[in-house]
Amino acid sequence: MKQIGIQDESSDSRAPVTAAVISADPAFRDALTTILASREIGIRLAVEIDSPLTEIADPELDELRRANPGIVFLDLEENPHVGLKFAEFLVESSISSALIGAGASASPELLLSAMQAGVSEFLTKPVTHEAVVSAIERIWRKKGKKLDLTRRTPGQLLVVFGAKGGSGSTTMCANLAVELHRLTRKKVLLLDLDLELGETALLYGVEPQFSVVDLMRNFHRVDTGLLASYIERHESGVELLSAPFEPADFEAVSGDRVRRVLEFLKQHYDYIVVDAPKTFNPATTAAFREADEIYLLVTADLPSIRNLTRSLPLLRNLRGRKALEDWLRLVVNRFEPDLEIPISDIERTLSMKVYGTLRNDYSAVMTSINHGRPVVTDGKSAYAKDIRSLAAQITGVPVEKPSKSFIKGLFGSFRSNGRSPGAAPLDVGAPTESRVIADE
Ligand SMILES: Nc1ncnc2c1ncn2[C@@H]1O[C@H](COP(=O)(O)OP(=O)(O)O)[C@@H](O)[C@H]1O
Ligand SMILES: [Mg+2]
């Protein structure tokens, strides 16, 4: 993983710069954590002091001294007067080589006093990535250091959700991640959020030492290096952040923590494929909220379609009722040409178009599981071909031997298959929204 970290030349020339934040405002601390951890900045937030300025005492000051941060972000909003005194103290005691103040607004008087107290830059809340980058750039320019700030767009978060156990979500995630990487050569992470029964490691034939729960637990001190130590690299080039081997205690897994971790990961990967569990727990709902796309995996049977029907209102609620088609993509797994419930019926019942299909391919999938090797490793099977088409559709990168016509062919056969387009939707007991939520 390439890190464009800044080197602090004032001390050990190879020591990367760290930062500290002193703020009782959780939103400010959160935003900074994410921004500083981004790939183009890559500064580790070594100390977070969340007590009000008036309560900062020796233990906090000792922690600051030990960390010797290159930059201190000091929140002046709550108490500018005490904040500026504290800034003076930090400068005089050489605790930090650069001081960045922050507040809701900056009056000319405050800016002047801040400058006199030794504050080099001032950030207006809510802080943006650009503002932090510019502030650090200016500080480094003054100090004659260089900051390589190649802009990077955040990665795409693709969440796969099978409404029913056995829908094939783990199989799809493990294979899709490999194909996304093979097709684009970009950085792809497979993230197992099925924290109780995650099986992605099994499908990759690896036994990771660490899991995503370790990352969440230590998120307050995570940087690119620590992230790398939690990751398992698969021979395909995909990186895996697995579920714990044994169901762990999930205290660290609050929705908010998951959101922060996902934001952080988006800064480090181009594609993140998330295997979501079948439950709407805080981790899954955070992933659904953050997702760029949610792939709903359904099999052509009533329980699967019914479960998905019941989940849709909740998904809609989570996303503030944005047009569904923007981010929800329906994939039919275990597709066969003579399905008892044809695609047209599934589409009508769910009021969604099918985005892709994965054929029923028992022998290829079973061989893959038994060998701990993704199905797509041997690209000839029907399942592998369908995953490849799906990856091409998602990325817009064509596969070498275009197989889109193949998918189209399949769609042709769906249409001519089974019930007429005007047939009534399947009776899956589609509930009203309030009933669904009460069900959960
Ligand atoms: N397209 C497919 N063809 C044949 N078997 C499949 C297919 N997709 C998944 N399976 C099998 O179905 C079972 C459940 O798949 P899995 O990916 O574990 O589902 P989930 O994670 O949604 O519970 C596994 O035994 C898997 O090998
Ligand atoms: Mg699974």
C-alpha cells in the first residue's frame, strides 16, 4: 500500500508526522480522524484529548509530550480565551511544531489573537478535507517541506445482501471481489461484516490472524500501517478484512464505529465489497447507509422473494426514500432457464428490474469450496462467466471476450419463459411499511 505520509525532518528523518487533536466536539474529532487518515495525507492521529480545555491536566499533557505530535489541532470554539492561553503554553513548551486552531467562525479579532498566540492556521467548522489539506500544505510550505497531495476519489462501497440464508451472498462477494480486481487492477477489499458466522476466509482458503473487529476496536489509533497488519492478502490480489474466527464480543461494533471504519476504508480502496449478514444490526444498517450500491441477492423461490419484499421498506427508510433504482440492484442467483418462478414475476413482485443473474452451477461452486479457491480462478464455469459479466457491468470495463450478449441472451430467454408479462404479482404477503418495521 502506497502511503504519501509526510516525513518530519526536524527529528528522525524517517519518522512520519503524527497529529493530536484537542477538542470536546466529537463531530470535529471524527471528521479529522477520517481526513488525516486519507491516503493523500496519511498522518496518524496519535492523541485525541476529548476533555474540555479547563479540565486538561498532567496525564493529558504527559501523553502529548510523549507523542510529540508534528501538528496539534486545537478547538477554540467552546472557550477561545482559555484556548488561546493553552495555545501559548503548547508553543512555549515546544509540545508541537505546528498549531492549527478551529472554531465555528473566525472573527478578525480571534484570528489576530490566535496568530499572536502561535496558531499557524485556522479551520472553520465543519472542517472539510480541502481545508485541512490546504492548511497543512501552507504550514509545510513555510517549513520548506513538501506534501504530495494527489487527489483521490473515495472508493465504491458495494454491499451484498441476501435476504435469506443460503442466497449465495458470501459466494458472490468472494468471487466478485476477485473479478473486480482482475478487470480493473485496482485496489479491492473484501470486507466480511457477517461478524458471527463470516465465511469469506474459508472461501479464500486463508486463516487470518486478525479481523475487522480488531480494526474497529483499535480504530482510534489506526493508520495505514496498522490497517495493513489486519489485512489478509489473497493470491488473487484482493485484500480481505475477515470476520472473527469465533464470534467475538461486539462491544466495539457500534453503528457509528462501522461508519467511520467504512469512510476510512473508502480512502484506501477503489472497491470495497461487503458481505452483509442477514440481520439488520447496527453494523449492517451503517453499511447500508454508506453503500454506493446495494446488491440484493435473491433466489427464485417464495421464501427468498418474500424476505426481500419485507426488507425493502427498511432499506428505503435508511436511505431517505431516494429513488430505489439509484443504488439498489437486484441479482438473481441460482438462475436456470426453466425456473418455476420466472424473472418477469420476480421483477413485478419486487417492482425492480433484474440487474444480473448468476447461474446455478453446483459442481463449480462445490469444487471451489472444497479447495478454498474462488470459482473464478478457473474462469470456464457458468458461474465464473456470470460473475465476470456482472463485474464488467459494475465497472464499465468490458471483459476480454465480451459476454454481454450472453447476458442479453439470457434475458431474452427470461422473457419468453413462464408467465405472461401481464400476470399478477406473486403472493408473497407483501406487507405495508409499518408492518415490516414492526416485524424486525
Ligand atoms: N450459483 C450457485 N450455484 C450453485 N450453488 C451455489 C450458488 N451460489 C451459492 N451456492 C451455494 O449455496 C450455499 C449458500 O451460499 P452462501 O454464499 O454461503 O450463501 P449466504 O452467504 O447468502 O448464506 C453454498 O453451499 C454455496 O456453495
Ligand atoms: Mg454467508
